[in-house]
Amino acid sequence: QVQLVESGGGLVQPGGSLTLSCAASGFTFSNYAISWYRQAPGKEREWVAATTTNGGSTKYLDSVKGRFTISGDNGGKMVYLRMNSLNAEDTAVYYCARVRGGATRFDDYDYWGQGTQVTVSS
């Protein structure tokens, strides 16, 4: 069965950094793109970043461009989101998600994980 499990969230001070991990299983990893999205309390979910599983192609939300880096584990089944220069607007539950096969948009998901909380606060 398809599973996506996020980890690495926590409390960080403004300007700090955090790296999230997503462990994928139950499917042929190289056949799919993976996205990260986030949802803050009372807000709509917001797509953040996407990558092919070999890390050869990446896309980012404008507000995180230059601060966040999505990458994959060559030969493995892990996807990472390195977050630098964090600010309060980045506070949210972060999810990794599999992009649907044949999708034309990186925010078209068919599976996702349970999420990991990221809180940016002094």
C-alpha cells in the first residue's frame, strides 16, 4: 500500500533552518513526482514545492523560492525539504504528497502523509 511519512518538524526561531524528510513506500518511486504542501490553522492548503524523484526538475512557490530546497535521495525513496530563513508565515503543518500519474499540475495529488508541524516563533 502507498505510504508517505513525514518527519523533522518542530519549533524553530525566526531566521532559523529546518529540514523535513518524507519516506515513501508501496510504489515505484522513480515513476512519480513528489510535492510538499502546507496548511496553516484557518487557512487553505498551499502547494510549496515539487520534484521528480531523481531531483532533476524542481518547482517552488514564489514566497519560498531562494529559501527552500527540495531534493531526492539518489537510489533511495526519500524526499527532503530544506527550509532556511524561516519566518512566522511559514508556520503550518507540512505534508508530502505523490503527484498523480499523468497529472498536468504539481498540486494534483493522489496520496499524502499525516503531516509534520513546523512552528516558527521566538
